[in-house]
Amino acid sequence: MTLVFFMLAALLQAPQAPVPTEQPKGLMPNLGRPTKPEDVVPLLDFDKYFLGKWTLQADAPDSVLGAGGEVSGTITYKKLDEGFYEALTEAKGESGPFTIRETIAYHKEQKVAFRHVDDSRGYSYTQTAEVGGNIGGDYRLFFKSAPFTYHGKTIRLNHTVYLAAPLTFRIDVELAEGAAEFKHMSPWRYRRAP
């Protein structure tokens, strides 16, 4: 019993990590009242949500783009100019390391985004997105790609970006080969890096 007392006393005297004073905030506005049907959905603040470094994890299935398996890494979003951004993904999968470079244009008032993606695994594509949201602070970016060719096959990609919490987001990926219907791939999950 004496040993437990001394251990507890030592723990209480050990330096404690500082408690953050500013908690991350979501994108939902503080109206000071319950929401109403006529409330206007605020525009997505790309800078507030994305800028900085995020970790990522996925468990991708095999596809025409290559072997699947577990993927982990980081993505860093930087602002280039007003409405223009760059994202760099540095990741590793079961087939080895790879990078994805994105140039993103976001027109806040028009609720549209565009991005050009260069993947070191050997393909590039361009996408356009409609940006939707609700008064609760949930937003969706619905990216659709122009068809592109990879290893002689025509590919189309859809990415749906789900923003609901200030420290995480998810991207659902759909892939179609040629004129075939889209197939759902596993989601990529992102968490803000400390």
C-alpha cells in the first residue's frame, strides 16, 4: 500500500503536458440559436479547413490502376494564391512509396473546385467538383475526372470528399474502366497531424 502511495505521489509531481486553450472548431457557424430552414449555408472556407498537414490511411483493393493493399502517409495543403492551392501526398503502399501532387483551384462564391492530379505511379487526371453543404457544418466536394488513359485503358475517377469534423475527413473513391459502371473502392481517411 505504501508503494502505491509513493507511485501516486510521483505521478502527481511529474510535469504535466500543457492543456491546449484553443479547441479546434468545425465549420458550423455559431448562430446563438437553433437552426431554421431558411438559414443560409455558409460557404466552405478552404483555408480554415484544409491548410496544414494531415495523416492518411487506406486499404485499397486491386484495380486497373495497380495492386491494392494498405496505404499510409501524409498530405500537406499549402496556399499558392487567393483561391489556388497545392497538395502533396507522400505515402507508402504494399507496392512501395509514391507521391501525389495536386494543384487545386477553388471558387468559393461559385461553389466549384478544380484539381489537376499527378500520381508518381504513372498517371495524371483533371477533375471538377461541385461543393455542397448544410447549416450543420457538413460539406461535400463531388469531384469527377475527365477520362484518362493508363496502360492502354480508359479510366474515370470520382472522389467524394466528406468534411464533417474539424480534425478528420474522408474521401470515397469510385473507378470506372471504359464505359463500365463505377465501382466503389475503399475510403481514404485523413486526420490532422499534431
